[in-house]
Amino acid sequence: MKRRQFLKNSTVGAVGVAAASTLAAPAIAQSQPKVAWRLTSSFPKSLDTIFGGAETLSKAVAEATDGNFQIQVFAAGELVPGLQAADAVTNGTLEMCHTCSYYYVGKDPAFAFGTAAPFGLNARQLNAWFYHGGGNELLNQFYDKYNYVAFPAGNTGTQMGGWFRKEIKTVADLNGLKMRIAGLAGRVMAKLGVVPQVVAGGDIYPALEKGTIDAAEWVGPYDDEKLGFYKVAPHYYYPGWWEGGAALHFFINKQKWAELPKNYQAILTSTAAMVNVDMQAKYDARNPAALKRLVQAGAQLHPFPAEVMDASFKAATELYADISKENEWFKKIHDAVVSFRSDEYLWWQIAEFGFDAFMIRARSRG
């Protein structure tokens, strides 16, 4: 079935099959008004997988409405800086944006849970929480005070742990290490002696090359390869425990959302879900080949030592307890995530882990 027809059918289902079957042609025409929105991305066009999510949404919405609902997409910096995308939606300057919730932890640390928190949920678990565990509803209650509604809009999957100029063997090796890492992950690492640095993506390579920073986390093989980090920081660590499944969102101004016809709302909801699935699939398809190329080019793969993982988990747990004492929303969302995570891993260790562990052993045997 073609995407356009699928989206139209999804919309009919959203507004009610019985009602749709009685609509006369003029009524359908009236429900397709001309609407023009602007969307700012937090990402540059060079990150085709992430930036491409907004383009996919724009194209699908236009197709499903016979071109009547147009969403023009702008890259980070074309209208507003990438890290101010949500602010432009809050104040109504723009109708919507494509961004990561955790970019705004400076406003409130509870923003972390919309994207990823250290030792949180993996990508599939996060989607389960969003769609069927009350996560979307809970987050939108929180986002309400910032004047937008949100829809999951992509996921990178578990990210890598970053590029290091020197090998990390013990927790002591982290002491004084200058690392490009921000948000709650930076606060966790700071507990272990790391000096967190905020460095824009385009400035990471020269900072590593000059020794201004000693390490940097980015995304994963497909995106990291483009920036050439392996040439100046060859030690590539995994897993990125601070981003077990990093989700993106479409933030939509509440007033603009309320003004949309119901069928347009249904189309946006459906296309956002499509983008959410599509981005994860792209990363899963593209990362393996990129990882092979990186290793062939000289990247040295290392798992984080168990000592470092244990210390990081302990530090994260302590940080969450401290923030929860002062922030009601953070505690509310964190408690919901931890409870959901516990039940998810009860299931994961039986079926998912059991199957994956066998298949990994089988692959190693050839």
C-alpha cells in the first residue's frame, strides 16, 4: 500500500469510520483547508538521518492532504539556533520544531526523560513506555507549562560511549579528563572526576586534535564517521550508558495544534509515528557498515570496564535521589521510568536477551 493511501486510511480511522462513510464530497473538501507551518530542526542538514526525519514528516503530510497542509523545514540556525528550537515554539514564533527534549535540562532536569537519562530505557522500551506505559501522557502534562504538545519522532538506538585520546582502564583514569558531554550525563561524569565540556558538533574535531578536550561523545558509527574522530581520538568506547535509546520529539505550539482540523491532527499523529519507526530503522541498517569502516580506518573498540560502569550507575542513582528531593516533576517522571524499566527487564532477560545472546554466540562460531 502506498504511504499516501496508508496515511489517509489512518486518518479516517482516527476520526471514525462510521462518520467518514457518511461524509459528502463537499464536506471532505471543506475539511482540507490551506495550512502553512514552519518547522525548525535542531540539526544541520549534514546529519541526514536525524534532520531527514523532519523532511519525511513534511513530505508525508503534504501527500496525505493533497498539498493543502504544508510544513516548511528549516535547518538549525536558519531561523533560530538549534538549541533554541523549543523556545521558538513556546512563544509562538514557529508552529513546531524537531528536537531532543534533553537539550533543555537547563530549564528543568525533567526534560531529560523525553530523550534519554543515564541508565534509562533502551529504544524499544522507551517506545513501549511512550505509547502504552503512560509516558506520552505524563510528559505532555509536564510540557504543558511550556506551551507545547509533543510526539515521539525518532530514536538513534543505544549510542556509543565516545572517543578518547587515551585508553580508560579504571575509574581513576577519568579524574581530570576533559570530555565533551552535557546534561545529566555530564553531571554523572563530574561525580567521577570528569570535567564536562560543552562543545558544538563542528568544533569537536579541532578540540580533540589540539588536546583542548580529551574525549567526546557524539552519536554512533554512522554519524561519528562523518566527523573523523578516529584520526585524533582512536579509542572508541561502548556502550553509551547515558543514552540507552535517545528519542527525538516534534514539539507543537498548543494554540496552533488546537486550531488544526481534527483530520490534520490525526495525520500529524500518524506521520510522527512513522518518522519514529523510520529513523530507528535507518540507524540500525546503517551503523553496522559504518562501524566496520571505522575499525578498518584505525578505530579501536573498547567496552567500558565493569568498574567504570558500576561507578557510573552508582553516581547516577545518587544524582537522581538528590534532584528528586528538590524537583517534584523530576521525581514523578523518574519514578515512573524506574518502575517501568524494572518490569521491562524482567521480560527482556528471558526472551530478548536469551535469543540475542545465543545468536551472538552462533555468529562468533561462524
